[in-house]
Amino acid sequence: MKQIRKRLTYANVMSSIAVFLVLGGATAIAAGLAKNSVGSKQLKKNAVTTAKIKNSAVNSAKIADGSVLTAELADGSVITAKIVDGSITTGKLANNAVTTGKIADTAVTTGKIANAAVTTAKLGDLAVTNGKLANDAVNGAKILDSSVGTADLANSSVTNAKLGDNSVTASKFGSIVTRENKEPVAANSQALVGSGCNSGEVLLDVGYIWSVNVAGLYAEDVFHFLNGGFVRATNATGTQREVTVQAVCLDN
């Protein structure tokens, strides 16, 4: 024991303590740390690496506002549920990014269409129906030459003002026929003799002719009535004469 004491020097003691600390001191210190005793101040800068973080340990409260950048987002990680309603503005959409398949049926309302945005190429064939035309929208320039047929004209729509000078030729008329009625007129007497057009025909004029051309035969009155006409024939001769009343008719 005396020999050990003789050999104990300050240097020997300090070297032995150093060896002890190197070999087992760190473990002893770590084992001696109380629970929750290591705080922010005890951690060296950049000491907490990925391997030190437990899975799912970092929640929203641990992430500072504005700290998640584009590089931190995995491809395909931003799904519909993650996007706040109304947050995608025009500036966020790339040109030609919104395709037909991305638009729900009936989703594009009038307010979404810019003025003059719907061109001819955007209109489907037969898409412009009667209900889409404003009153008086179709003027002469919009009607193709020779496209207005008989079926397109309303009854009684062609007035005198609509007919060009010399535009109604003989070929535009139907057949013109004469309906005659011949009756005798007693000597020195008068008779009312008439004639008329058939159903469906239009009366154009009424005239008369005597069977002979002698003095004393004449007509005091010639008048139209409905679709025919009458002549008040006077025979001032001493002989019975015949008069023929003619109704000139247009057969449509």
C-alpha cells in the first residue's frame, strides 16, 4: 500500500480520470440525464437530422407559415380537397390549360363568355333556332337571294308597293275565262241581265254585247255585285232583241 502511495502522483491520477471519461464517461452522463431535461438551448445548431425525427412527428403546428415551398411538395400531392374554394384565379391557369374535359356540363354561363367571343366556328349546325333570333334581327342582307319561297310569304303580304314596275307579266296570271249569259229583251222595254264567275275564280270585269248593232239598243247601267255583275239593258226598238252579258274571270 505504501509502495502504491509512493507511486501516486498528480499526473498519474489525472491521466487515470481522463481514461475513465473517454471510455465510459459519455455513457454515464447520458444515462444520468433526467427526462425532458434537454431543451432548445442544449441542442447544437443542425443537431436534429432526418434520422432523429420520428415518422408523423411533424404536424401543422410545427411548420412555420409560408415555409412549405414548391420544392417541398411531392408531385401529385395537392389534391382537390387541399385547394380552398375560389383560390384558383385566372393568373394561376396556364394558357390552354382548361380543356373541354375539365368543364362540367352547363357550367359555362353567359357571364363567363366575353363579348364577341362566340364565333361562327363555335356554333353547331342548326344551333341558331327561332328563339335565339331577336325581333327584326334578320334584315335583307341576311337573306340569301332567291331563298324566300311561296311558303315563306304570309297571306296578303305582297302589296302594291312591293311590286316592281312592269314585274307582273301575263305569265303571272292564271287562265282568263269568260262566263256568258244571253237573255232576250222585249221590244221597247228594259231588262236586268247578269253573269258571274264560278267558285274559286276572281271577277275582273263585266261587259255586254247586243245580238245586232242597231240604233235604240243600249245599257243604262253596268255594275259589279259580289263575284259577278249586271247590265240594265234597254231595247227601244220595236223588235225583241238579245243581249249577252259577259263576266271576265281569272281562274287561279
